[in-house]
Amino acid sequence: MKKTICTVLLLAFVAGTMAVAQEPAASFQYDLNQAGNGIIIKRYIGSNSRLVIPGRIEGYPVVQIGNRGQIDSRYNFLVSVVIPENVTVISDKAFESQKRLTSVTFPSTLKVIGEESFEYCDLRTIRIPDSVTTIGRYAFAYNSNLTDVNIPASIQAIGTSAFSDCKALSNVTIPTSVKFIKWGLDLFTRAPDAFSNTALSLAARRRLAELEYDPTTPTPPPATPVTPEMVRINGDTTANSFYMGKYEVTQKEWTAIMGSNPSYFKGDNLPVEYITWFDAVEYCNKRSQKEGLTPAYTIRDRNRSPGTGSPITSADVTWNQNANGYRLPTEAEWEYAARGGNGSPGNFTYAGSNNADEVAWYNGNRTHNVGTKKPNGLGLYDMSGNVSEWCWDKGSYGRILRGGGWSGSANDVRSAARVSQNEGAVQSSSVGFRVVRTDPEVVKSREAAAAQERAAREQAAAQERAAAEQRRKQEAEAVAALERERQAAGQQQTVQKAPKTQGSRNNVLSKSAIIIDGWLGSSLVLTQGQLADEYGNAQDEKLGILFSGGPLIGWCYGYFALQTGLNVIGTKNTFWANNSSEYISLTVFQLPVLARLNIDIEELFYFSPYAGVGFNVSSQSNNKDIDVQSLSTSFIGGIDFGTVGWGIFKLVLGLQYNGDMKDNVINYMGKEHLFKNSRVSLNLGAHIQVPLH
């Protein structure tokens, strides 16, 4: 007995605690949905990080969480969330960037998990109820600690990258009854391999590989037959064959699909009105989905996701022309059908008659039940009058409206009349629509043509790849042939060059040789050294021309050579003394010791860098007041360019530095002055070289 009492008390305590844990209505900003039968939670402003959302507020059930935006803008605030029963939609971005959110409990009534709704959270395990049909793109992306996900059997569509960058995701459970997922390409990663994720188990990867993922042409469920309310319009050069609704969409049909009735004039068989163009395309998609058809439109809404209750005022809509679902007629299709297609007279002023009163409701004060006037030759009612009908095409001010409405004049309901209105802003009791479906045979022919075009492109691409490979092989063979010719020519030149050890320079000697070299030339002095005046101040020398020449002897092996000999240099210098300049003609007897590298260029020329030292004896010959007799050592370096193919005679052009390593002494009228001879010169001369083997 005591145990029973304790159990009852414990259950009562838990129930009381749970009741207290639910947030009060004052913690939320909320509103009624468009149908007026449920609450939309727009914002959470409470202080409890472990959020339990109440099931009812002010007597209405909570049916939607979020209204295309975060319900809590305090990032990293929420830790856990419990979503109550009756909620069918979690809107886009509802819990985005709640990076502390580790746990969420979904209700068994949930149908739609919106785009980016739990992106950048910290969920660990997700249990998605069997009621969910749609998971939006990036819905659970970047939950880096998420390890386990179940995909319910009820799933119909999973958006792009719904689970991308869930690095720890290892287990994905998908029932065997699920054979394909619409728009599911790039499901768990944005990598080219749609399901590559290093954490996925082998079983998960194999199960994912079994599914069909094709966002453009998913395998559709069996299509329902075209209902008797649809009339087949045989095509011609103006339009392909299609099916068109016999009547304008009624309020009964609209309410059955959309769950509410926006019309100003109420009545089941009255045409639905007071709808935007976006409302009409959304109805087409929803009716297609309900009847197991492929929706014709992709709606990328800028303000909200389809199905959240509030009107669409701006969106990007694309049309899949191969879809078999419901859609709006093109303007060409509408006018073609209004004028009776290709089997009825096309010259009526109105749709089926030249008398507006026979076929149209106009100049009135309200809408009328559909199908109460005379049809046109195709059996289509109210193509003129009652409500203007939205078309797919764009005009000057928005989307095209055709047929005119109950408030217009007879001129407004002509088959040729057309206006355009803002597709997101215009809501009028004289604007409605009717639906069409593309003829399945047209879809098949388009698919066949598309398949042929793809095959032709693939064949052309394959041919181009084969041609490119053939060109590559031909180019490779041509390069190889040129290389063989070059090698053969090189071998022949080597054989011809072999005797050229006498009478030519033969830049690469296979044996050592002694070479006697006679040299004579002149030089343009680019820079010279400096003389010091009687006070020790440096003075620039004038540039000039010098002459040199003499015998050299050297040893050569291969590219390398050593040279020595006698080089007689005649130069002219300027000496400053007593504030006046004196010219000195110097004769320098130089014993050079040089190391060279001799390299031929194309058997015609050679270049030869060298470096070494020179031992100099200098004397002057033109000024009796100046006594220059000095010994010095200079550094020599430069490079020569010369001819090869003229036997023992060589013409040489070179650039040389020849500079004393220390100052010399000049005796001028009994006083000693410093003197350093250094110069950079451009040399031009001739060599006679005789090798002695």
C-alpha cells in the first residue's frame, strides 16, 4: 500500500514538474496561421535554456514553429527543445546557430523540417518521426557531433546538403521501403561523391548506394488518370497537345488542397479569387503532390517556405517542362484553347461566340458559379469573363492575365484582350485561374528528344576525346621522330668534328695540349684608377684608349686552360700637382697568370671567362719632371667572346678589369705622390693560337 502511494505521489510530482517546465504564453511572440485554426510561434523571449513549448496557447493548438527566421536570436542559448504534438511545420532557420543545442524532441504530427532549421547546432542523435515527408536543404548541416540519424519511411524529399559536414555521422538508418528520394543529391556532403563521409559505417554506405538520387527526374509514383474535368487540347504548330481544366478552379477545390479560402465572394462552386500568381503556382504543386504527380514548379521563396500559412509575395519560380503535374497555361496555350484549338472556328470575338452574353459573365457585381454559361467549341467554360486567369508568361507590369472578369466591359472579355499585373501584390475578387497539364505523350517525346540530344552530345564528346588522344599520339610520334633526327645529326656532326684538332680552336680537347698565343689589340677604357694630388686628395683620371699585346703560352685540357706570358700595355694617365694636371704616358710590362674556361657556341663562336693576377713593371716616357718606376701587383678578371672557325686566327672582343692591388709612388719634382692604376676596359684584338700536342 505504501509503495502504491509513493508511486502515485512520484507520478504526480513528475507531472507537476513537467507542467511547470512548459513555458508560459508570455514567453513567446505568436500569431494565428492563415487558416485561423492554429498558432505560429514567431519568437521565444523567455529565460529557460531547456525549452518546452506548450501545446496550446489561448485555446489554439500550436501548429508551426518559426516564421522563416530564428525563434531565438541569442546564439548559443538553448540547450534542449521539446516540440509539442499538433506541430506540423518547423520553419526555415527556426533553431539555426544554437550551438549548445544537443537535444530536440519531435512530435508524431511533424511533416516538414525546414531549410537550415537546425544548422550549426550540436545535436548528437536525431529521431525523425514517421510523419515527416520533407527535410529542407542544410536542415541538420554542420552538427559536428551528430552520430546517428534515422530516415522515416514517410520521407519524400531531402534537400541538398541536409546533413553536410556532420563529421561524426556514422549510422544512417533508412527503411527498405524507401526506394528513391527526390532532390536528395549531395545528401551528406558537398563533395562530388554525394555520400562520401569517412565516419559512415559500411552498412550505411551500402544502404545509401542502393537508393536512386536524381533531383531532375526522380522515379515518380504511378500517376493518377486525367480527371473528367480536364479537356485534351490537340496541338498544332501553335502549341503542343495538353490538358486544360474544363472550369476555373473552384473554392471547393482550392480549400481541399490549401486548407483555407481567401475568396471575397464565398461559395463552393464559385471560382477561387483574391489570390496572387504565387498562390496559384503553389496550389498547382500541392495538388500535384497530393495526386502523386511530379510538381511542375520549383519555388525558391524569398520570404517564406511554401505551406507555412502566410502568402508568398516574392519568389524565384522555375518550370520543369517535363513534369506531369498541374501548372498554369502559357499565354499561347490559353489563347489557342480560348479560340477553340484546331477543330473549331478561331475567329469568334469571345471564347465560343460573337455574343458576350452567351459565354461570359461581365459588367456585373460579383462572381458566378462556374459552368453556367455556354462553353466554347472545346467544352471549356468561362474562358471569357467571371474571373481573369493567371498565365505563366510575363508582361510589361508582371504576369499575364487573360479572359477578363465579372467587373470588366465586353471589350475586356474578348479572347484577344490581355493585361499584366504584379504577381505578388495583386489580390482581387476578379482574378482567379485554371490549371493545365502537359500531355504525357508530349513529355515522352520531349524525354526521347532529350535522351537523343544527350546521346549525341556524349557521342560527340567521345569522338572529340578520341580525336584529341589521336592528336596527342601523333604529336608524341612527331616529337620522337624529331628527337631521333636530332640525335642522328648530332652523331654525324661528332664524326665530322673529330679531325678538327689542328688548325681550329676545337673548344673541347680530349687530351692536354700546350697552346702558344700571340695577342695584339686595343682597348676603350671605361673607368680608370685615381692619382692623389700633393695634399693626398684623389683626382679622377681621364678616360682614353690603350694598346696592348704580347706572347702568351698556355696549357689546355677540355674546357679548362691556364695561361701566362708577357703583356705590354701602353696607357695614358693624368697626374694632378700644383693645381695643374700633368699627362703621363705609361708603359706597363705585365706578367699575367690566368685561369680560363673555353666554351663553344654552335661551332662558330666561343666565350671564355677568366681570372688571375698580373705582376707589373711600370715606367713613364714623356715627362722629365715625373719619375715613375714602380713594381705592382694587379687583379685581372673578365670575359672574352671570339670566333672559332678561322683556323689558328681568332678575333676577340672582351670586357676586362685590371687593377693594382696597392698604391704606387710617383716622384714629381722631388716629392712623392701616390698612384694607383685600375681600369675597366672594352678590348678588341686578334689572337694567333697554335696548339702543340
